[in-house]
Amino acid sequence: MTAQPDPAQHPMVRMRGVNKWYGGYHALRDITLDVGEAERVVICGPSGSGKSTLIRCINQLERHESGEIEIAGSALSDTPAHLTRIRQDVGMVFQSFNLYPHLTILENCTLAPIWVLKTPRKLAEERARHFLARVQIEEQAEKYPRQLSGGQQQRVAIARTLCMAPKVILFDEPTSALDPEMIKEVLDVMVDLARDNTTMVCVTHEMGFARRVADRVIFMDAGQIVEQSAPELFFEHPKSDRTRQFLSQVLAS
């Protein structure tokens, strides 16, 4: 794997002392994290460890109560215009696809570029077909989401994100809603994206994907980053007892 720049020197995402509460529940505890440009980071951990909350705070689907978050050097703020800009720069692929059922696949991919980026329709459609071809689903462009399998719908969701030309792509357990036979086709698309030096932060339990693609694997528990290292060190020489316990469970399943 090509050597990556030090994320602290070239941060695309920068988090300092980030905290998030849900009522009395402390979901994120003093998170400090840098994600470098073109770096691929996989976040793993047990349910309720704060993984999804962390990436949802990056694009402000969840508001953090304290601490600082920067995207490409720009600090997050609460102003609507700034949030709109941040969400253009930070794409997100959800586990539940979130496609509009009444729109065709092509229309799902062109809606945001046309209305948010003000891209001319013809150009938006050309780009959408390019990215649909990239995820090997161009022939489904005129169909509706209900006519596609779960794996196909998730590939459409990835293509839709790419149509916005984001600086960072966040993946929130993108294969967890899929049948086992459909997981590989989505992971193959994500592996292909990684070859393009796309900045990626992926929450997943797919440890084979983490070994193959990640520059860095982060283990979270109880709202904290417990351990982080390159994949070979993370899997072969975990430092924390909690990390070793987690790996023994997920790798045995």
C-alpha cells in the first residue's frame, strides 16, 4: 500500500476534544482525531461504542456539544449556509440506502447536483452515468429503487455520493443491511474507490475489508478511541486487552 502523509500534517478531518451527550448518556468522550488527505480509516467496535455518532458529527447530522471539528481547514459552525457547504464536501453512505423510491436511479443521482450545485441537467446526467458505470450498474439507470437488489441499491447510493464530488466520504456500516451474498459486491466497489486515493472514513465490522484497504484501524469502546494503528499491527499485535477481546469475538464469528 502506498505510504500516506502524516494525517496531522495534512488533515482533511480534524477533531479536538469532541464530546456528545444524549441526555445523561455520554456518547463521545473527548475525541481527538486527524484523518489525512487520501487516508482510508476504518472504525470498529461493539454496538453503542460511539462509532456512528462520531462520523455523524463530522458532517453535523449530529451536533457535538463541545470541542472543535474542522473539514479541510474550515471549522464547523451552526450557520445554515456553512452546514450546506460542509455537507457538499462530506459525502455519506448510510446502511439503509436512503434512495428516493419515486425517482429513477438516474434521477436519484442527479437531484442534488442540479438543485444544490446548480449543475446543468445534461452535465449532471453525464456525470451520473459515469459514476453508475464506475459502480457497475449503469444499465439500471432508468429503473426505480424497488426494482433493484439491496446490493445494487447500495452501489447506487455510493454513485450518488460520488456525483457531489465530496472531499471526504463517510460510510456508516454500509453492508450491515445486506444479505451475505450481496456484501462482496459493495465491498468491491469500496476497494476500487480506495485505489483512487479517496479520503474515506468507514464504520464497519468487515475486518477483511479493513485489512485490505485501511491505512489505519481505530477501535472504539464506551465513546472513546481505545486504540489505533496500521492494520498489520492492529490485527497481529493489539495493545489493549479490550481490543484483543473484541477481535477474538469478531474474527471467530
